[in-house]
Amino acid sequence: MISVFMIVRNEEATLPGALASVAGLADEVVIGDTGSTDGSVALAESLGARVVTGLDRMHKGEARNAVLDTATGDWCVMLDADERVRDAASIRGFLERSSADGVHVFVAENGMATQQLRAFRRGSFRYRYRAHEIPLPVNGHEPNVIGADIVFDHLPPAERFEWKAQYTLERLKLDVEENPDDPHPRYFLGRHYLHLGEFEQAIETMQTYLRISDPEQHARAEAYAVIGDSYAGQGDIGRALMWFHQAVHWQPERQLWWWRMADLHGVEQRWDLCWGLCQLVLTLAPDRELRPWIPYNLAAIALEQMGRYGEAHQHATIADRLRG
């Protein structure tokens, strides 16, 4: 038996699509409501979901756990209301055949994707943190977690960003206050400041994260990149490049970091350096957070600025084809 679970608030517009997408996957859908003022609760119930009300909108981890506590499936699959699963029947078949404790899926948005633990056996994981909540193993056991070629499409309404961003900021600040020595919330607070354009706070927060933690190579590179992007946002390209040099030192195989350096050299109109780095970018494995047409487009711009019009046209043609 498979349970799909989610938490919602004022999701009347997105719920029908989300619930329709799990037909063929879910034996039950359990929804936790964190204070909807629209018709979300009645709509969810009319579509066959079981709804738990009265959950805390300021603590997403506890809200998700409250919903999990009511799930009855052998497998629990976490979905957000603005997401859609691809090929529900195939996902069900995969989970029914799997002997794993948990499964990472790809969450895709605007041509980019990140891996997230979204399916696990009931009772094996619990969520932690108010914002950017993550499922952690119960009782410290070492679960068998595997990756799968499963995709959830994230389709957030454009008008949602402003109010959602403010609530996320408040939750992250509370997480940092409640967990001052825990690097996890501080890392996401630094990223969130960058997304809000609050660059000085992003730099300070991420530098503190690096001081209080000893992150793995990929996480360290991500932190350096946030600082680099923050300096770029302030117009300090020299410092931005310095931090991206650190990012590629720790994660030299990551296409995105090299492309960011190429782009920054383009901002400074150093087209020969831009082109040289673009050539390197195009030799690396594709990055799921970098749309494949973008490096070719930047290469075309650099080549045109260098007067190499034939090569520029070739790269622009590839970019157009990949962009569709």
C-alpha cells in the first residue's frame, strides 16, 4: 500500500492537478492543512483525500510529521500541491519491487532538476526543521537509500514568490535561533538571502556556515558559489571570481561553476577568457542546474565579440536547437 502525503495552505488552484497526477500511484492521499482560508480543505476532501487540520504553518517539519503519523501505507511519498508526478503507474511498480528504505527522485523546474528524498518506508524517517525540512533516519539507523529515474515537476505559480519568500525567511531565522550550532539552517538562510538580493547578509551568513561546519566537497563548493554570486550582485566581479575559483577547486567537475566564471569574464568584456572557459564548460558532463543551451549561447556571444563570426553562428545555432 502506498500513501501520498502533503501539507497545504490556500492551494485550491493547484490541488486538482497534483491529486490527478497521483492516480495510479496512491492508495490513499493524506493532506495536512496549515490554515487555509480558501476552499482547499473542502476541495481535497471532495477529491478523496483525508485531511488533517490545525497544523503549524511556521514549522513545516512538524506539520509533515503530523501527516505522516496518520499515513497507513508501507511506502510514503511526499508531494507538494504545486507538483505533478510523471508516470504514476511506473513509480508504483518501481516502489513495489524495491527493497530499499528510501528513494531519491528528481524534482524538475524550468529545465533544471535536483535530487530529493521523496519516497520512504513508513516509520523509517522523520522530518526536521521549520524550513527546508529534511527527512532524517529514525533511531540513527543507516537506511538503504537509492536513486531512481523518477521525476516530479515543480510548477509554482509566479505570484507566490513574494509572500512565500517572507515566510521562508521567518522560518529560517527561527531555525538558526533554535539551532545555533547546526550548519544546515544557516546554509539555507545564506542561500535565501541571495535569492532575496540581500547580498551582505548572504555573505555574512554563508561565511559563518563555513566557520561552524566542515562540509563535504560539494557543499563547500555550493557555499563558495553563494558568496561569489553575492559579490557579483554587489558588482564586485573581482571578489566574485575569487570565490568561484574556490568553488571549482573543491568541485572541478561541476559545469555550473566554470560557466559562472565564464559569464563573469563576459560581464567584464574579457571575451578571450570567457571563450576559453566556455570551451572547458562544453567538455564537462551536463549539469542538471544549467540548461544545456546556455553555455553555447555564451560561447556564441564571446566569439562574436572577438570577430569570429562563423564560429559564433555555429554555436548560436546549437543553442537555438537545444533551447527548442
